[in-house]
Amino acid sequence: MKKEGSTLEELPQIKFNNELILTTEQLAEFYGTTEKAIKQNFNNNKDKFIEGKHYFKLQGEKLKMFKLQVENFDLQISSMTRSLYLWTKRGAARHSKMVGTDRAWDVFDQLEENYFNPQLRLPQKPMSATEQLSLAVKSVLEIDDRVTTLEDTMRVSGVQEQQLRMAVNKHVMQIIGGKKAPAYSKLGSSVFQQCWHDFKRYFEIPRYGELPRIKFDEGIRYVEAWLPDTETRLEIANQNAQGELFE
């Protein structure tokens, strides 16, 4: 039972199997309902509760040991009790939904913040200079990791996309021989397609705009070093040679 006039922050924290728990009587009082209603909700929805996760059922020797454990707390357990249900945080959450009142939801929020969160109630031990330095270094390293991850995954900017297009246009036109070259009208489109296809395959991306920003310089170098396959190069040379014969 909760002491008269006490707050949830002052409620003694009781554990079973290293889990903070509440009794059926406590849940009923907190949620503004009856123990009978809590029990009925449980019996009607047993498939939604897992023993050891949402609740513990104590009988026999376990119940006896638990009574001894809590005898110094203001928790009244009748000597006539033959079985006792203890509700974990997850079990208390399930019951708040089943009760379904604003009070039950609000009280569970308070329980979650003040009872089921022991860290909020532990006194904070002042950190030593060494601990403060270690924490600062850890924070810097975490920030550095996040920045590195961002750099690795951030795609090229719009300006860099344009620079890639210009680099490809310039290089492919040089390979073909310019817009006035006979090979341009015959092969220009397929050579551009081959260049972009090889570029995307090399960097394993679906489109060139997905190139990671960190690989932009490598992308430019790849374009400047790229050559079409041997068959295409020979065809470019033949087309341009034939054009020269007819000039």
C-alpha cells in the first residue's frame, strides 16, 4: 500500500528477480479501480500476459520468502494470501491500457518516470577530474564517429553533379573527336551511355548523383582515365578515317 499523503517519488522500490514490481492492490489503488477489476482484466486477457515478463505468480515457499523480504516495507500482505501476483513495468503498462481511463494512463506515466526509473532517484556522485576528462574524450570521439559516418554517406552536391557531367562530356568528346567528327553522329550516344554505365558499375551506385561526396575526387579521376572498350575505339577510328576520305 502507498502511505497516506506520500508521492510516487517516495514509494519504496521493491524488487523480485531483479525487477521492480507492484502488487495487484497497488495497481488498483493507483489506477482508481478495484482489485477485482484488475484480476478480471487479467483472466480475460491471459494470452496477452507472459509470466516472467509481465508478472510473477508467487506461491508456497516463494511467497513466504517474499513476505520476509518486504516485512520492513509498508506493504501489507494478508496472512490468508495463498498466491500473489507481482506486476512488472510491462505488466503495469498492459493494465493501464485495459483500465483505459485518463487517470490510469497518467498514473502509469508517473510510475514510469518515478518508480520504474531508479536512475532518476539515485544520488549523483560527483565525477573526478579523470572521469570528467574521460567523458569529454568519449564525447569528442562519438562526435567524430558521427561526422565520419555523415561524410561517408553524404552524396555529392548539385554543383559536384554538374562538374561530373562536364568532366564526362569533355572527356567523351575528346575520345570521339568533337561534334564535327563523323563518329559523333554515329556513336556519340552509345559512347556516353557506356561511360556512365561503367562509372556506376565501378562505384556500385544506381545513378551517378548517388556518388558519396567523399569519393568525388576519385570519380573525377575515373572519368579522366576512362576509355571505351576496344571494339568501340576501333569503330570510332574507322568512322573518323572514312570521314576524312570523303573530305
